[in-house]
Amino acid sequence: MGSFALVVIGFAASALGGMLGMAGGIFVVPLLAIAGGYPIRVAIAASLVSVIACSSAGAAPYLRAGLTNLRLAVVLESATALGAVCGVAVMGAIPVAVLFALFAAILILSAQQMFARRGEVVVEPAPTSDRLRLGVSTARLRLALVLMYGAGLISALLGIGSGVLKIPAMDTALRLPIKVSSATSNLMIGVTASASAGAYFLRGAIVPEVAAPVAIGSVVGALVGARFLIRLANDRLRILFVIVLVVLALLMVLGAAGVDVVRGAA
């Protein structure tokens, strides 16, 4: 596959991912593995690099728009990064089918929760978190930290961007507006991907000829996606995210059943 095609893949994946606040890594892996025919480890490594690029490019527009909760991102990312490191440590110890089935169940539950919250705009008061100025209650923060650890763990095990799990976690546990969840997730996913990418780099899985063009396309795509997210209505963004979750869940079910959807992308 030529460099231009790789740039296009990075752009398309990150434009959609950036619009949802979850980068395009979860789309890059199957595209590179199926359409490009690259080894799955090379596809995953390139995906992680593209996630870092997408997160870096999309962070500025969200910050300027005042959508990113920077303090909350720093606190939650500590749990996600720990989960990612633990995921790398136990990589290969958990059967692929089990991971796919678990991931599919989480996605379906997340989609149901997010769909049920359509039209909600009220954020719960957070009197016990005033000292940290996070804008969320301490009780909900504890739940969110547990969910973020799980997001980082599964992200590393499956080689995907953790935004697809972080956004539903923030939406469900913290009751944040969907745009705030998406923008805050975008800032966090680059750090999580960095924690996993180091392991792939040490193993020699990052191929510059593949990762570099994908990353270039990801930067441009992330900027385009960020503009759409800022302008998109909350309910439409929520429904679009639910659709993506359901499609991904179906792919994970097929993976659990042994159907080689992404050529063993686990």
C-alpha cells in the first residue's frame, strides 16, 4: 500500500474519530490489517502512533472552545495509564475470544446507557469535589477511576484507542455533557497510547514507512473532526456515537465467535 493511501486512511479514520473524541485508532487497525494486508502488530503499532498524533492535533481546538476539563483529564488519566501498563504486562495471558466477548458486552451496555441519556443537560452538583475543582462528585469520581483503569487495560490488550470506552465511562459515571466527555477523552487518549506505544517500539513493531503517513493523515483528520464536534448538536453527537458503539460491538461478537474480521486483531 502506497504512502498516499496510508495518509488517506489516517485522515478518514481520525476525522470520524476526532468528531467523536476518540481518535481513529479503532478504525486504523482493521483498515491496515484487512485493506493493507499488514501484520496485525504493525497495524496496532501504527494505530497507536496515529492516536498520539490525533490527540495532539485535536487538543487545541477543544481547549480554545472551553470544552476540555483539564483538571479532570489529569486525574482520570492516572488510572487509565496504569491500566494500559498492566495490559501490556499481561498481554497474551487472556484468550482472544474472552477479550472480544467482554469488550462487546461493555460496548452494548455503554450504547444502551448513552442512548437512554438523550436530552439530559443537567449535571449533578459536586459539593465534595470543590477542593480539587473537578466539577464532579467524589463518589462518582471513584467509579470513574475504576472504569478508566479498565479502559486502559482493554485498550492495551486489544491495541485500540481507549476513547471508545472513556467517553461512555465519563458520560455514565460522571454525567458530563457529551461534548465535554468527548473533548476531555481526546486529550487523554494520547497519553494512554503513549504508555502502550513504548512497548511496541521496544519490540520493533513500529514501522516508520507505515506509521508516519498514517500519523500525517491523522493530524489533518483530527483537526477536521474537531471542527465538526464543536458544531454538532449534543443529541446528534450522542446518537452517532451510539451507532459506532453498536457496530463495533457486532464486530467484537464476530471476533469472539472466531470470525476473522480484523485478521486476529487481538
